[in-house]
Amino acid sequence: MTSTPTAGARPDDVRRHNRAALLRRLHVDGPSTRASLATTLGLNRSTIKALVDGLAEDGVVEERVPVQRSGAGRPSLLVLPQPQAAVVLAIDIRVDRAAMALVGIGGQILGRDSWRLRAGNREPVEVFTRIVDYFAPLVAEQHVAPVAIGLSVPGVVRHTDGFVHEAPNLHWTDVPFGGWLSHSLKLPVHVGNDAELGALAEHLRGAARNAEDVVYISADVGVGGGVISNG
């Protein structure tokens, strides 16, 4: 069930809160019926109808008849997110390779690219330049406009501005990587430690989904970990 807006909130704030909660549910859990959304979010059906109708009018969701039907009678329509309505650029930098992908609502990968990292092209400026060079063709090919960038790095990062304090296996020290990307691509950039983001991904979509307490271990090159406690 979604959290309730604070008492005295304006109708527009309540509507915005409910829209965000509904979209997050579709993004994480996938297609759902209006009835299921009403139950999950703790909202009445008329509110769900207004939210879905508004989002459909904005091109963010659509409704379809399910492919597989069960029982007699008219099937309930499924509410589906429109992946291209909101797209982010996800970047994963590892010791021996880097990858970037355009990801839409619902987690659908719309386009991707990757390349190997070696001693000669692993320097921060080299990786940054490659990302910037690949960005425009990837976006043009998919005809989308990303709204933000998420970057995973195997090191210690400052979340407020994407500053990489130390990435030992990459031999990076004090690199303002998030700032470089934000300045060059004119988008907000969120940088995180790879193991912490791995734990979050497993909690939202993977083996630890719906678990209250999670311990995630990453052992690609070196060992890292992430912990989620009490949900």
C-alpha cells in the first residue's frame, strides 16, 4: 500500500503523489489491472480510473486486453507503462568492460552498447569520452530523450555530486565523474557503488524481491557488498 500524503496537502500534490505511486508500481511490478492497483495502492476505483485516464491521455500508460484470458465474461484490461514515455541512461563501469543502456518505464531496455576496458582505455577521461561519443548515436537511434543518468562504479562515491573518491581496481582517485557527465550531457547524474546498486536491484526485481533483510555479495574483480535492513 502506498504512503498517504500529509494532512492538509493540496489536491494537486495528492494527485501528483498518487500518480507517482501508480507509476512506480507499474515500473517495478509490471502490467496490472485497475482493480489490482486499487487494492495495492489503497485507493478507490474512481481515483484509479482518473489516474489511469490522465496518464493514458499523457501517453505514459495504455490499456490492453490480456493475451491470456481466464474464465468467462469480459476480461479486465491491463494497464501497461509506455517505456518510451520516460527514459534514463544506465551506465555500468567494471574493471574489464563498460556498458550503457537506455531503459524505459517498466525496466525495458530500448538500446544498448558496450566495450572492453584495458589498461590503455581505462583512464577516467578515456571512459568519459567514450560515453559521451556513444550517447548521441544511441539516443538518435531510439528517438528518445533521456531525463537522467544512473552510473554504477566499483568504488567509493559521494552521492551528492557523483564524485568518485576511490576506485582501486580501476586505479581512479578523486575523479568528479558525475560532474563531468552532468556538465557535458546536460542531465542530472546519480552515481552509486556497484555492490550497493546490485543489492537494490535484487531487492526490487531479483532474487531478494519483497525480502525485508538482504545481504548482497559482489565478487567480480575484488569483493564488495551491500546490505538492506528492515526493507
